[in-house]
Amino acid sequence: MATIKKGGTRKIRTNFNESELQSGSWRGGYSDTQPSFELSDNTLDALQWVREFLDTIIKIRSTARSPQHNHNVGSYPSSMHYWDGSKTIRAIDFTIPDEDLFNVLYWDIRNKGIIYKTFRERFGLSIGMYNTFFHIDDGKGVGVSPSSQHTDKYGKFGLWDTTTEKKNLNESLYNSIQARKPKLFISTKTRKKIIVAVLIILVIALIFFMYKTFKK
């Protein structure tokens, strides 16, 4: 998990730093906040992946919301944004300033295209679509209304579309993106396992070297 500290500026992913992932509850001056929160590595990896795949700027709209903040926006304690200090935040809301690419992502999800499939297969995400932003989380459909709960071969998840505005599609751009092949993306969890494995191998090699040296 990535620790996001109030006022922090560390780089969290290649294209995202701590200041972009700050809780809106801090900015809103809510008193029921903590000095930091834990944010899902998996959801962050998915955000970085779609940023690289679409090769465009992504703006973060929301991460952690304190109980009072969450209540004020009309959400529930079961929300993946809900932040009371007892659980990892699993949700990120984001938007894409480029209108054509925003609409491409919208129609890709609607049509279960290459990005939707990657979100499900690699990251197991729930996905929400709104007029001006997208929601992703890896909470496996928890907190989602029954009508938005689904199950596929990757497990349970939420999928919903609350848009009321027409999303015009640049078909040539859409088709070119559908033709792309997702690059190899090594998740944070996998990288940590690789590092541990390498360290174990180095320790074993060092022990063997020392054994051979002292044996002489």
C-alpha cells in the first residue's frame, strides 16, 4: 500500500505524486481527518497503466473522504472512498482533460473494449462512469448497489453508468486505440516479490561463498 501524507510531495508512481493524491477532506478543512491514509497499490497501478496506455494527462478528482465529507457528498460508509483510519482506501476518481480521449475511455468501457478488459483481467477493478469523471476501485463490488453488481471469470465487481450527457466518439481514434497491444506492466506487488527473491538469492550466494572461503 502507498502511504499518502498530508502535504506530501513524494513520487508515488511514474506520472503521479503525493500532492495529486491528497484527500479532498484536507483541502476542505474537515476536522475528522487523519494525518495520512493508505491507498491501494493495485488501484494506483491501474491508474498508471491507463495513463501510459492512452498517453495523456490524467487529473485526480477524489481519493480518501473523511466520514463527514463522505456524508456531505451523499455517500455511504461502505464507499471505497470512506476514510476513518481503519481501512485501506481502494478508490480513485479521475478525469481526462482531452475530451476525445475521455469519450474513447467511456465507449471502451461501454463496449467492453481493450481498456475495460485490462481493468478486469489485470487489476480486478470495479468501474463507475459519470458525466465528467471515472471511478475505479478494487473493492470487488463491496458497497455497490445490487443493480450494479456483476460477476465474471475474474470475480465480483461493480459496473455502473450514471452519465446523462451524450459522449461523441472519434471513431478513428477509438479504433486505433483498440488496435494497440497493452505493454508488459509489472505491478508493484510483483516487483516487491522479485526484489525479495533476488535478495534471497544474493544471501544464499553470500553464505555459500563464505562457506567455501572458510573451508579452505
